[in-house]
Amino acid sequence: MTQYQLFATTPKAMEGILAAEIEALGGQHVQQKLAGVAFVGDLALAYRVCLWSRTANRVFLPLSSFEVKSQQDLYDGVKRINWFEHMKPDDSLAVSFSAKNSPAINNTHFGAQKVKDAIVDQMRAKFNKRPNVDTERPSIRINVYLHNETAQLSLDLSGESLHKRGYRDVSIAAPIKENLASAILLRAGWPKVAAQGGSLLDPMCGSGTMLLEGAMIAADMAPGLQRDYFGFLGWKKHNAALWQNLLDEAKQRREAGLAKLPVIVGFDQDRRTVATALQHVENAGLSGKIHIEKRDIADASAAESWPKGLIACNPPYGERLGDEEQTAALYRQFGDVLKSRFAGWQAAMIISNPELGFRLGIRSQKPVTFFNGALECKLLRFNIEEKAFFEPKAKSQQERVEQISRKAQTEQPDRQAEMFGNRLRKNLKKLGKWAKQNQVNCYRLYDADLPEYAVAVDVYQGEAYRSQLTPLAYIPVGDKTWVNVQEYESPKTIDSAKANQRLAGAMAEIPKVLQIPADQVFLKIRRKQKSTDQYEKLGDRGHFHVVEEGGCKFWVNFEDYLDTGLFLDHRPIRSMIQQQARGKRFLNLFAYTGSATVHAAVGGAVSSVTVDMSNTYLDWAKRNFDLNGIRGDHKLVRANCVQWLAEQAALKQKPQFDLIFLDPPTFSNSKKMDEAFDVQNDHVQLLKNAAALLAPGGVLYFSTNFRRFKMDKEALQDLNIEDISPSTIPEDFARDPKIHYCWRITR
């Protein structure tokens, strides 16, 4: 039989797999090229590649190669071929044309038109008939590739891309093409797993592509068996008997293969997607052979009857802006599911961002590069076994918080964690009694009492409510206890894995000791402040709760911010302000959520001005005002407090206040400020400006959490400054008297 020079195309990086396929089918002189494979074989081999290749896109039969220096050269070169050998005058044709670095032709549409004209003119001159153009399913499809000055003209034996198997609903776009899915399975070792009776599971199966390709591999099904169109079917040299023999052989192999098909299962969380996948299974003639059901990734598990095998999937890539964190969380969850429920299985998945693969927490073999369209991806392959498991290092504070919280749910108690739990019980017995006697609902239970457990544990008791959307009209549904845990940043000498282990142990003990659900315990990681703003935003869940202090109510939030909205160590100074506020004009600077103003208003202040730079916290303060029914002359001012104070102090008619609370941050270089603020360097001018607004007999309370702060009394000799820090440290913070400093200042 005549031997032909043939060329099969494939996506970049799949050339090696295609070459192996062609060799297995009997190809000779197989050579890998960029995005394709050149080989030699007879017509039967060309047909076999079209029918059996799982990774090829197209199969070309080169007819001619010629030089093209001008448009006429292209026309003449095409016309030199005797097209009557390949088609009849009343057949249809289509031309695909591409060019690279061609000085003569760079417009592909024009090039295709020139090729078509040459063929049509030849047929019309000889037979007084011209073939029609059919771009969908022509009798023959001609391909011309013009590189520099050389044109390669071929017949496209495949007719349309071979990745189209015939089972897919053409109206539904697939995130992965069939030949890429097959390449993934082949590189993941699925043929061997299937031969040994192993199962195939795709827990994010989408429209079922991976499952269907896996079934065809396992059942020895020719991927082109269900296609009703190939480019060679209308070719004059087509050997119909030869093709029918190949089809008959493929059908026999299919029947024999289906009899030994292993377990193949898919899950997807979307009901409509599951319905689509089931339709594709039916279209492929595999109903009853592949099981697909609606199931979330969190619920993915294998039935006891399923032999261990291969998990293969194409999970979301998170390419769209804003998807990154959500996608990373999915991968972390998927890794947990694999480790806890699929030990002994193998896994393979294709991803575009290797960092996402790291989130799984399972060491992979060397990644394999593939391209999903133009997007470069990596195929990760795993053996799901304990020695391959690791805890991925968190890339953000919130991610580490989630990591520790998950670990705490499965943490086994150890001696040290039990020691922490015992200390917590001891503190609870003492401070719980004190809190009850003094009607304190929110207090610090533990503050790095044990060096190994450098955390602060704050208890909040308040009202749970039903409404998130209209929190001003909340509906109390009963008392509740929440715990806010803050980890102090560990020294760099402490092993991070050990620190994580201890923190997870602490998080496991806290709900046991306080007898509350684990989801009422919240973790924050406090670092040395370097940043732009005084208060760090961590999330956007919007879960607020109501707590009470000294007859005042406050909204607190445990998830979205580093701080909850209520500084517990300032409880005594807020109480002092409340006691002294009756009939007074009150000024609250760096006001945060306005809690000191609420105490002043509830204590009888006739007016107040609350100043902060953040819209978020002023809105929060307004909600606190509304929660306590505060009306009248109580103003909220959005301003840079440093600048606002300086401007007010410079006025001839200065506003006058009887009571001022000044609690600045240690440091801030917010974008909203013209210059950075440093409490040590800037406190003198800050206090002078604040004191300038004091009415006769007025009092200014100044507080700072900067532990190394030194009051510059020499520069403030015209003010009476009294250190009242000891009287402002509450019982629950007595173990740490440097939690803050506080002064009473008068003129």
C-alpha cells in the first residue's frame, strides 16, 4: 500500500504523548515538531490516527510544497496540483490558511481566497463546473501554511478538530477540551490503574469530560467512533471498505472493553451541570456505566465498595479578579478532603497557578506542563499517603487564622495543651466570680500567663440577634458568650510548626473550658504595628453582636477587624468619664467606635464632639449612638485629629470643652494624613492643642498603649499632669500593668 508523509497537530506540550500514540498505532519515522508530529504510514494508519488518537487535533496529508514570493506564486502553486484526483467538480471545499513571517501575504482571509480561486478556476476551465464552498462540512478541506517564503499545502483528513468526539452538546462551552483531558489521564497513569481494576473519580466533574475520556480509555473505545464526519469521507481516494473494517474492529473492541469497565464516578455541586454531564454520558452510549451525582467537594468520599484508584479533576483556576482567596480556600478544603478520606489513592489535577497546588498540603511529583488554550498550566500528580502530607505555610494573617482553626478541630489533647486548659479554668474561677460581682460582661480571661501560650483570651457576653441586614432593629434571641483570641507574634527563633501546634492546642481547649461551641471562638494574630492605619480590616462578613458595659450597649465584631470595637482595658477610664460627664461638654479624639462618647452621653453630657478619620468607625459610632438612644447635640466629625486639633486651637474663638478624652495610636502613616504620626515625637504639640480647648476647670484624659512612652513634662510645664495609670488598670489586666498609661491633665 502507498506510504504517505503525514502530520498530526496537537496542543503545545502534548507532542510527546501524541508521538507515543502514533508509534503504538504503527507509525514509522515518527518525529516530534512544535505543536505536532510528523510520521510516515499508509492510508490505514492515517485512518487509525483519526479514529484512535486521543490527543491529536487534526491529521494532514501533505500534497505539495512550493515557493511563494508573490500572490501569483501562491495561485500558481495551488493550480499546479491536479485537483480532479481529489474531488469532483460538484463537490464542496473549504480552505484554512495561516502565514508566519511571509513578505508576500499576511492576510489569512486573502490567502484562503487566493487558494480557493486557483482550485475553482482549474475545475471550471476543465469541466465548466465549479465546486461550492462549505465551511462547515465540505467534501474536502484544504490547509495551507505559509512560513517565510515556503507554502505547505495539505489535505485535512480529520475535517474538523478530532477533540470533537460527538457526545458533547455543542451549545455548552467546556472548560477543558477532550484531548487535553485524555492527555491528563494518560500522563497520570490511568490506563495502568484501570487495567488493575482501580476506580476513577472526578469530584468537580463539570460537564463530565474527564469521566467520559477516562471511560473510553478504560474500555478501549476509539474516541472517534461516534463521529459522523471526517475530512476523508468526501475525498475521491477514500477507501470505504478499509474504513468500514476499522470501524467494525473498533466496535468489537468497545463491546469487549465495556464488559470490564471499572468504577467511574463524578460529583459536582451544581444541579444543572450534573444534568448536562448525564446527558453527555447518554450521548456517548455510556448510560449506566458512569455514576454522576450532585455533591459538594466538602462531602466528597468514596464508597467502601469502590477500589482505590485515581482522582482526576480540572478545578477552578481563580483567574478572575477577586477570585484568588475564594479559590485558595477551595484548594485548602480539597486538600483536607483528600488527606482525610482518600488515603491510598492517586490524584492528578491541572492548575494554572502552582501556588494553589501548594494549598493542598500534599507533595506532588514533578509538575508536567500543558496548555489549556493559550493558558500555561501544570499537571500535578500525587500519591495520597501520610508521608506526602504537609501543612502549607499561610500567606496571609487571615489564611493562618483559618488554618489554625481547622487544625484545632482535629487536634488531639497533649500535656501542654491540658496545662493551658487548667490555667484557663483557674482564671475563670477567679475572674468569672469578679466579673459577676462587678457586673462586667466583657473581660480578659488570660494574657500570656504561660510563656508557651502567648495569647490573650477575651470573653464577651452579650445578646445574639437575628438580623444582619438591619442591625439597628436587632431581635435578641438569647444570651451568648463569644471568645476573642489574640496571638502575640512569636519570635523568629520559634519554629513556626511548633507555634502552630501550640496555638491549635489552645484553640481546642478554650471551647471545652468555657463550654461553648467552637464557632464562637475567634482567632486574631496581632503583629507589631508597621502599617498605614490604626485598625486593620481582615474580612467583610458583617456579623455584629451587642454587649453591655456600665449601662451602655455596644456593637462588637469578632471577624472583620483586628480589634472588636471595644477596648477592654479602657473600661475604668470610660467609667470615670461617665461618672464625671453630667452637664459637661465632651470631646472624644481618635474616637474609634465612639465608646467613650456613649459613656459620656449616658452619663449626662449636654453635648459632645466625636472625631475620627475613618468613615467606617464613625458609622460604627453612629450605630452605637442609635443603640443607646443618644440624640441631641452629639456631633460626629470625620477629620485627621492632629490637623483638626491644630486648626481649632488656632481659632480666636476656640470651642470649649469640659471633658476631653485623647487616646491616639502609637503610630500612623495613613494615606488620609499629610504626615506620619508618632505619639512619642508628637505628643507635646498634641497635648498643648487639646489643652487649649479646655474650658476653665476642664479635665483632659490622655492615654497611650505605647509601652516605652515618656511624658515630656518639661515641654509641658504650663499644664498640671497627674499620672493616674494604676487607677485605670482593671482587675482583669492587673497581670500586665503596662497595658496602657493614663494621665489627668488640667490647665
